[in-house]
Amino acid sequence: MSELSWGRHFLMCPPDYFEVSYSINPWMDTSVRVDRDRAREQWAGLAGTLRAAGAVVDEVPAQPGLPDMVFTANAGIVDGTTYWPASMRHAERAPEIAHLCRWLAGRDWTVADPPDAVQEGAGDALPFAGTLVAGHGQRSTVDAYQQLAERAGWTITTVELADPRFYHVDLTFCPLDGTTALIAPGALTAPSLERLARLVPDPVPVTVEEAAMFCANSVVVGRTVVMPACSARLGRVLERRGFQVAVCDVSEFAKAGGGCRCLTLALDVSLAGDASTSKEVAA
């Protein structure tokens, strides 16, 4: 089966200032201490695993006072050489975006204007089969996707997230190749599942228990699936489909509600948008 056309170049941010100093999702508990030395080891292990699988990893410098900047997936959406900045729901994360805009603009990226409504980057929008599977209902909004469809020319398929624990789409959905994706049915509304059933020819269901282990928050490089955890059942299912599973312990980052995908932003995505044509948002 054809591999994903993207997922060979990632942006990561070292966890120099990572901690749980506020709570903006059900996983965050400010009484839980982060072991920063262990977090650095886990982050380096993830970056090394991605590179060993054949990916390029760029690093944006961390910034004091922005502990969640390590979760670069939420920084925005990439389309070719254009960066569409995220519009964060929570004030604690909003200052991250200015740093990413300056860093990418300094490397000859085109920086677009963010939507007026909340949209939390690639953490809530992943490309699959010619469309952008876009989450809403917890953090991002449908209004933001309508704006992006009109301005960028993308085809966007929205899915509603039904469980506050799975507050971004990358906790419930993971493209694996051109026809296969991990899907956590228990985290999505029934209409959204019907929409995905029409879109994904070969879905790999993830149980609620596996979703809570962040199994769907994985990064795919070719036929290698880099996962924060993987049950024996899910491992067998993936191996039967010709994937190699590489488990990376990122448990320090799980304290803030993040896994492998959250810690990466794919820089090699091309959504083939045509800004002269208005695309439909399937809601």
C-alpha cells in the first residue's frame, strides 16, 4: 500500500522549560511534578527514533514561560512552504505562536494570517486522502475551518470530539498510509464516525483504553509507526498490515496530555490548496 506523502520532516521544540504549571485539559494536574531530566531523555529518544526511521528533525528553541511550546503539533498547519499559525483557545499558550512565526519567517516560510476563530494547528487537523480531517467540539471551532477552507482552498472534513479527555483530533485519529488510519470510535460522535467510515477504506479501531494510553497519538515515518504505547492486540493488527511499531516512552509529557504526535509538527505537508476555488467543509 502507498505510504503517506508526508511525515519525513518534523519540527520539535526541546523541553527546556516544560512543566505542568497550569491546567487546560483533563490530564493536567499542577500537583504532579515533571522530571525535567527524564523529559529531556524521552524527548531525545523520540527525536532519535524519528531520525533512525528516516525522518529529518528540525529544532526550534524553547522559550521561558512557555512550558507547552514543546507540543509543536499545535503551532499551526503547514501547506507546502506556507505556515498557517494556530489561534489558541487558552491564553497560556497564545504567546507560543509569535515565536514560531518569527522562527519560520526567518527561514523563508510564508506566514499566513491565522483564522479569527479558534483552531489549534495540526494537533486538530491531519491530512488524509485529499482532505484535512479536522477536530472540533473541545478546542477548535467549525468557524475556523470554514475560514481556512475559503482562504486556503482546502477540502476539510470536520469531526466532532465527544470526550474531553481526547481534546484534539490527534488523540483519536492517526493516518497510517493512503487507505489506513487509527480511529478511536469511543472519542467521536456517531455522525463523525459515519463520515470517517466513508473516508477511510481500512480503519484500525482503537479501544477507549488504548486511546487513553495515547496509542492514536503516533507519528508515522514510511511503514514505521512511532507510538507512546501499544497494546499487544494493536501491535498484532499493525504488524499484519505491514507496519513496524516503535514504542517511545514519553510518559513525562503525558502528564500534560501529550504523546508522540503532540511533540512533532510535520513540515512536509502539501494540501494542494487552490485559493481561487472555495472548498466545502463537511460538517
